[in-house]
Amino acid sequence: MTWQREIFIRYHTLTPPKQVVIGDGRTINAIGVGHVEINVRTGENGHMCTILQEVYHIPDLSANLLSVPRLTKQGLEVTFVDSTCKILANGKVAAVAHKRNSLYILQILPSERAQAYILEGPSPSLDPDTPMTVLTSRSLTSSASLETWHQRLGHINFDSVSKLIQKDMVNGIKVKGPSTHNKTVCQPSLEGKQHHDPIPTKSDIVNPRVLHRTYSDVCSPTDTTSRLGFWYFVTFIDAYSHNLVVKLVKTKDETFGLTKSYFERAETKTGERPNYFRSDGGGEYGSKQFASYLESKGIHHEKTNAYTPQENGIAERMNQTIVEMARSMLKDAGLPDKYWGDAVLYSAHILNQVPTRAIDGDITPHEAFTGNKPSVSHLQVFGCKVHVHIPDEKRQKLGAKLLECVNLGYAEHRKAYVCLHRPTSRIFES
């Protein structure tokens, strides 16, 4: 149980509210329920990210509470020795709490609301041998001109930027200066979004809930490999919310493993089960192993006919949107095509937080999928100038304390920006 609405990654309002009896005998109302993602202390220096399911939102609580019976019901083991409580999963320590007065305090850090990020250690990208320390602080609201927000949001049209603000669809956005577009043509948008005849935009298929139907496709956006050697990207699109997940791959046969990971993560995050999976008839989706997996999960595989991409129109349109946005950002940043992978991943991150005609109402794909209104205060223009701090241990006596880099987007597995030092092509995450 928690009083903090902002830490939920998925949220459902309880109508009517559910009455909960607490330790002193009082009855208070739970007004919502959902999933909370937290970083849990597992020992002296260890942390582990985990998702708590079916957490009640109770505004009248003065502290967050964790139920021991609920933990044991889920197959976890809870031990109390002296003033220490350990939660074990499959015999391994999953969390540690320490006694303070009459309560055991579990030290956690909610994943979604951090205000400052510190990275110490090697970059997991191109430069694994360069330790560095970076501190990035961030406000809950970011103020910029309408033109800058157009750039930060991947060069989406200005009407969509205005809709985000007027309909209060996201948090963390504030326009500084005129709130109307001056009609100046954005050259990177013009160059990046020239395309062939559009794919039909309407479908008569009904998708009643999240994860009911998932669309997937493999796309090769260019003849150039990415900076890490990727040739393709794979999309997974929830048909109900149009929430998007994109993964970069070097070969198409990686698609099967990514599909399994996608469904496992999505089921944990949403609490729903997948019913339909739609893809083309390409070999990456046609193996016996792939068919056996979908059958074991009770998922019906909908394959499109050869040479009829319109039958998988949602995935095809999404590919087109991603490639156009990535191309516009690369043109605006003046970066070569080998950085297409970074631009594609950042495009996917942005598209989940901006309006789409594919879903009804004034709601973003992220909110439709999770129940939470997203914040865009962390978004920065792709390719903008950033400065990375060099620690004293790695700097010569008269060496510069800051390294001028450019922003390549948002890191996939941590709350950090991907930064490129153009003179050396070194990559940092900060």
C-alpha cells in the first residue's frame, strides 16, 4: 500500500473505492490499484529493480506498507533474525530491511521520480574502458520555446505540440515565448519526411484492452550499419494503446528471443495476457520454434499474405513514422547515418509520449498502456550540445574538467542520456 500516486508505472482507478482496515482498527479508502517499480536494497552495496503488483493507492496513509502474508503468498520467503528482515526468492536475497523502533524499514528508491542521476563506472556502450562520473540534475518542468519543443519531440507537427499543452496530456512541459507557430518551414522535417504513398490509416479490428493484440515487424532503415553494428530494428506495438517497444538487432533470427522477452515483460507490467500476435510471413516469424512458443502461450498467430503490407498496416505505418522522425533528427543534428540506431530508439521513446490519431481521447500511448500521464521534462533536442564531467582521477593536472559532447538520446536500461564526443567518437551515458 502506498500514498504516492506518482510512483505507479501502471494504474487503475477503483470505482467505488475499496475499504481497507489498518493496524489501529481504522478503515480508509483505496482509490486505485496498480504496479510500482522500485529499486530494492539487497545488501551492503547491492540493489535490484523489481515490480510490485496489485499495490493499493491510499492517499490517507502516512507511510508505504508492505504485507508479509502477501509476499509469502507469492512464493517468497521472509526471515527475521535479530534486527534484520530478509526477503528471499528461490533461496537468493531479494531485499533486506532493518528494524527501527517497532517497524522493519525497507530501503527503496522509486524508479520513476528520481531528480538527480549519478553514474560511476565504465560506459556500457562503445567505450567500456573509460570510467567516468557524471551528475545530471533535472527539474520536474522544463521551459522552452515552441520551436525547441518541436525539436525535442522529434519534429512532430506543431499542432501536436500545441495539443499536448492545451489538453494537458503530459507533465513537465512549459512554453516560453509565443505559443503559436510562426509558419517558418523546418528544413530537417521537410527532408526527413518525404515519402511514398501513405499506407491506409484505419482498421476495423476491435482491441478491447492492452495486450489483446500485438503487431510486430522487422525493418531495415538504411544500407548502413549502426555504430554498434545493427542492421535492423524490431517493433512491438500494443494495438489498444499503440504503446511502442523497439529493439535493435544485427540479424533477423534474434526476433524470436526478443518476442519472448517482450511478452514476459509486458505480462508482468500490465497483469494481462496476450491473445493475438500479428506479423508478416517472413522467416524470422515462421520457424517451428516460434510457432511452438506462441502455441504454448495460447497466442494466435495472425500472418499476413505475401506482398500485402497493408494487412499489417499498423506496424508498417509505425516503421514509416519511426524512420521519418529518426531521419529528421539526424538531419537537424548534422550526424551521419551510422547513428540511425540512436535516433530510432529516441524516436520510439518520444512517440510513446505524444498524441496519435490511432487512439481516441486526449491521451498518449504511454498513459493508455500504463494509466500514468508521462512527463517530458527530461527530453532534450537530439544532437544538442552537452557537457560531460571528467573525474579528477582520469584528468591530467591542467586538463579540462568538462568534455563537450552531443546528445544521442535516452539510455535504454538506465536513467541517463547517451552522449557522443564527436572528435573521438567515444560514447558516454550520463
